[in-house]
Amino acid sequence: MPLEILKMAVQFLSPRDAVRVKRASKKLNSQLDLVATDRLRILDSLVRRDSDFNVHLGFELPGLSRDSSIHTTILSMKWQDQGWGNRKSRVIITAEMKGEEYDAPTWSNFEGRRVIFRSSHASHTEERLKISFHPRTDETYSLWFIVGGGGGHCIHLKEIELRTIAFDGPFVKALAFCSESNLISSWAAKSLATADFVETLLRTALHLVSRGTEIPPPLLLFFDQYGLSAEELSVELIKSILHTWKRWNAACRHYVGNGEPRGNNDWLDEDEVDYAGDY
């Protein structure tokens, strides 16, 4: 079976089944280069005390799913409710088509959004919640929550992390570089000045590589300390690093801390940079 068709077929399998196919033979193991990326911390803590049954927007997931090499997105966290009384808190993950506008949702009507996960009620004690899904390149994803009415109700989300299972290639290397260099970090971290400096170095390297110009040794040392050799520095890889960082940073800057839902997801377009147009 041609490799591209094999990869397309594996996209329809669960992560566990995909790994089983990969391990079925030495040939498949070498062909299906699926790898699990590092866990990326989105938020250390999200606590809400909205005493109602409305659906509130927690945050929009970073748009890493736009890379077609991703097989599975995994969102994990610890969660619980207020620890006493009736259990009412829930978490929902929805998908929205890029460029579409949506009205504010209710529990029974998500106004055209694709619901890919609905939790049961949060426990009184802290538990681990893991949500996995196959992302589509034309969708964005959001986490919503319901606290519950009646007074005193609360939802606690802790150690919210994102991980992907992807086919090895530029995206996997880009994600590792972004994590190692702190381009990608928890939204609570204040590292924008550092990120701006790193972006300048990346744009400089992209300019040089796209023109076939030799990269100076100090710039090569910068990439080397984060695991990228001179031989790996291609236009495709550097663009992937820049796009990965831009999408993560866009979600960070548009994090809705007070839980008010927006009507659409057009903000992502503002942060998509066509680096190919520059070089």
C-alpha cells in the first residue's frame, strides 16, 4: 500500500489502534512514524463561580490542529467542583468551522457548532480528565463549562495541558523547538519580550535560508542549543516554527478570562502570517 494512502487510513483510527498497526510489522513500524509530542501547559488553573446553568466559554484551544500531520489532539487536566452539595459542573468541547459566525450556545443548542465531547458532572474530589479527538484543519476548538445554579457552586480546572500525536516531520520538530526555547509556554507566563527576540532571529534565519545564504555561526549556535542542526534548517521548518508560535500566541492573547463567549472565531485570521509571501 502506498505510504500516503496508509497514512490517510490511519487517520481514521484511534491512537491505540494506530499504534497497534505501527507495531504489526517492522515495515509498518518504519513507515508509520507516529510520535507523541511533549505536553504543553496552557493554564495552571482556571476557577469559575458562575452560579447559573449558562454555557460559558473557558478558552479556545491553540490552533495547532491546522497542521495536517496531526493524528490526535489530547487535552488533559485535573478537575472537580466545589467539593460538597449537588454536582452540577460540566465541561464541553466544540468545533467551529473557520470563518463561520455562531451565536451564544445553550446546553441543549450549540448553534451549529459540532460537539465533540460532553463530560459527566464533575466530582467532589479531584480527578484526571483526558479528552482526545481527531482534529480537522478547517476547524477551531473551544472548551466551554457549566458551573450550575443555586449558589455556592464552582468548577476547578488545574494543570490544563495540550499534547498531540503526529507524524514525524517539520511540525513535530517545530513544536519541540517552540517548547525548548519558551516560545510556547503557559499563558500565565510573561515571556513576550523573549518571544519577540526569538521571532526576530527566526525571521532572520528564514530570510537567509530562503536565499541560500550561509547562516552565521552565532545564529547556528542559537538553533543548536534548542536541538536543531544546520542541516535541519529548511524554509519549511522555520515557517512551521513561526506558524506554530503565532497560533499559540493568538489563543493566549484572546483568552477570555471572564468566560464571556464571542460570536465568531475570526480573530485567528489576524494572526495567520503568510511568510511565503515575504520570501
